[in-house]
Amino acid sequence: MKDAGKAKQAAEFSVDRDSRVPAYRQLVDQISVGIRSGKLGPGAKLPPENTLAGALGLSRMTVHHAYQELERARLVERFRARGTFVAKRRRVGTGKGTLTLMMRARGTWIFSLIEQDYLRGFQQECAAQGFSTAVIFSSDFEELQEKIPCQGVCVLAGKLPTGRLPPYPAMLLAGWPALPLRMDVVHSDSAHGGRLAAEHLVELGHQRIGCAVERYHHEGIRVRIAVFKEQLRRAGLTIDDRWFPTEAACNFESMRELLQREARPTAFFCPTDSTGLHLVRLAEELGLAVPSGLSVISYDGTSLTELATPSLTAIFADRVRAGQRAAELLIGRVQGTVTGPPKEVITSVVLREGGSTAPPGDVISRQ
């Protein structure tokens, strides 16, 4: 009975071998989400390394590496001859210094939703490792150095701020800097997210698929769309460039015009949740039923997905975990445990099904 229980618990985890995120990191991310959500409560025992490795077709060392990473983050505790357990308490601030999270000036509410998740994860990990946090709204490194004395800075933005780099460790969170990297960067696996979105729509039976884009405001959106299109090609689908707006032609009026065509897509990929929400509302305005007349899938997985009727199917990027990973990396630089050239850390994404996608039904044609 005990062995059956262990096997059942192990079956709750999975590894996507097509993802750029290493298998051990996927396990770390999944277990971290389980702990934060309360699904894995304090004191819960994780599957033995051999059991989990066998269930997922991995080597024991891969699982061992994942458990070691979770132990370093103080999310789990390991005991000889007893196993690995969710930690009952995480150590908090011991006055090791201050790390700063640097954001652009306060903007629209959708970005605030996203930034709050990153900030929460960053602050959680800093507190767990004994560091205080400060937040500054700026897009200039020199302004930062004038206002806040700190030991390291994490920039939450799509691109680097202006001005000279500070004399202490700096990194970019949720950004897409130009190569070669000048500093560490943490972002979600946009490429795999685009691939998952395409696979989902193709598996549902859609053959006429397009993208709805408000604007190309960071490189991650370009990556999501490029990989999405390539996956459609690999599936043998014909790509109609009119269904993929260019940067000069992406706006809501172009979306409206596309939905009113007699020949139009039966499904759309939206590289942000806000675009997905707008598209669902636009479809409703035009008399297109979602999902029977139009399927919609978005990227981000914020609470906006629940505001749509029906709720959005979305690619979920764990921003809290990304914030934690950024703090881990920055603290490693500050303490000297992480050295060498700038690193790119890619956090895993998963598909969460809502009510906005379904097999193609009767398409409502409009002239």
C-alpha cells in the first residue's frame, strides 16, 4: 500500500522533454508551485528519488539534483533514512544587506498584475536568505545609485535602463537583452510557450490559425509568435501571412477587420492575456461564439484569464518562481557563490486549459 501511495504521488509530476528547461529544473518549479499553493503542505513527504526517477523515466541523479536545489532554497528538508520533506519553516531576515528591485514608472494595471507576482517572489527569496529589499521606479541606473545604497539590483523590465552599469551585481528579470549578455537574465520559456499553444490548437483539429497582437513591446513576444508559426508549419498547416499582423499593422482595428472576413481563422494565439481578453470581447461584439465559433489561447496565465467569459486557456508562466530564481542568482553574485560570465535562466511554462478553446465548430462567416 505504501509503495502504491508513493507511485501515485510520483505520477502527479511530469517532465516535458521538448522544453529548453532542464528536467531537474522542471521538477524544482513544479514542486515549488505545489508548496506555494498549499498542495504540498509543511511536513509533506516527497517521493523517494528512485520512485520519482522511475515514474518519469529519469536518472536518479536528475531527481537528486532537483531535491538538492530545493534544499538549498530551504523549501525542503532531507533526513538520512527518512526521506525528503517540505520544510516546516523558512528562515527570515538576518540583516545581510539590501537588494533593490528596479521597475519602470508605474504604468497600466495589466503590467501591475504581472509585476506584483515577480516582486512577491523576489521579496520572498530575499527574506528567506536574510536580505532586505527596496523598490525604485526608474529607468536610469545613475538615478538608482543616487537614491538607494544597495548591494545588488534586479531590473524588472523588457530592456536595460539607461546610464552606466552600477559597480555592484546587476541582473535583468523578464527581459530580453541584446546579445552578448552584459548581465544575468531570467525569463520564461517563450519558445516552448509558443510551441505548446500551437500543439494544443492543432490537436483540437484547427487548420486555419492566426495570431492577434496589440504590439510587439518586447522580444519575448516575437519569439512566441515565431515558434508558434514554425510549429504550425511542422504540423503541415498552411500559413496565411494575413493572419499574422506585422509590427506596423497590429492593432484592434486590424483584429476586427480580420474577424469580419469570410475566410478567417477558427483559432487565435494571443501572446499576452490582455490581448486574449480583448479578442474574446471583440468576438462577442461581432456575434462570434467562443469557443464554438472561435478558439482563443493566450500567454502569461494572470488572473485576467478568469475575467473572460469563458475563461481563457493560457500558457502559464510562473512569475513568482521567476522572481525567486532572480533573487537566488543575484544573491549568489553578491556572496560570490555564482561566478563567471552572465547567465541566462529560463523558467518553465505549462498549458492551463480554460473554456476558450475547443474543436472547430460551425464558423460564422461575415462579409
